[in-house]
Amino acid sequence: MSTPIDWQAEIDRHYGDGSPDDPRTPLRTLLLRHSRSVADLALELARRERLPLDEGDIEAAAMLHDIGIIATDAPGIGCHGTVHYLRHGVEGARMLRADGMPEWLARVAERHTGAGITANDIAVQNLPMEPGDYLPETLLEKLICYADKFYSKSGDMKRKPIERVRASLSRFGSGSATRFEALVGLFALP
């Protein structure tokens, strides 16, 4: 890691340059706003907790963790793709790998959804994903996964209180809530 990543060029590749006549511009704006909030929180936590992570890596991972939303069908936030929204992480990882981005960056995208998704979650809940575990493993993967939970891509997009994050994750079963509490223990409250 620690090789500078031109995350802006990667976003421009898939979301355009923000031209007013580009139909991708509203989604690009949403992606940038959400990702910047996640990046700022991740950097804040990393500094406060003195995490042994490169700040450039944190920023690149946060800015690109949701790049796959463009492939999804979520019209409520301006996504007019064809795949289920739950797949945005694996789609983002696929896009990053296809563009020759580092594997560690693709893994952040692939493993940030929810508080991680297990093969058991996929089987029991009949989730639209290939069998496997999509759990954050590295410190960077866990940091981006955690910071992401505090920001929605809809509504006012302000930082959510931890009680709201907990309530939202509890809908996906006790495993998700337990994994989130482990992240709370690792990074403390924002």
C-alpha cells in the first residue's frame, strides 16, 4: 500500500467529469459527498486512535469504496444499473480490478457492505451474492466499513448517531450487530 492512488481519475472514468449535460453527474455528486464524509470520519478516527495506516490509503479507500453503486438498480438515489444494490461492493471490486487498481483497494470495496456479510448470511437470507465471506479483515477494511455506517446516501446525509446505526444493522440479524460492536470496540465512538 502507500502507493499514491488517483481516486479522482477513477471516479471520473466511471462517473464522468461532472459536466452539467452528463446524466451521471447527480450520482457522481452524491458519491463524492458520501465518500468525502466517510473519508473525513475515517481520517479523524485514524488520527485520534493513532492507527498505523497511511492517510493517502485511507482517503483513496474511502473515496472508492462505493464506486460500484453505478451498476446497481436503486433509483431512489439515482442508480439505474441492473444489479441488486446489495452487490455494490462486489461490483465496485470488480470494476477496480478491471481497471488495474491494487487488490487491497478492491477488497475494501468488496468487504464494506453492512458490517460484513458471511456465507451463512447469504445462504440463510437468500442474498443476491455469490457464496463466500465478505468480511473486513485488515485494519483499513475495518476502518472504512465502520466509518461508512455513519453516513447514508439518502436523506440529509448527516452523520448518524450510533443508536441509529445499531438499529439499522440489527435488522440484518444478530451477526451483523455483533460484528458492528466489535468495530465499535476497535475504533471507539466517533
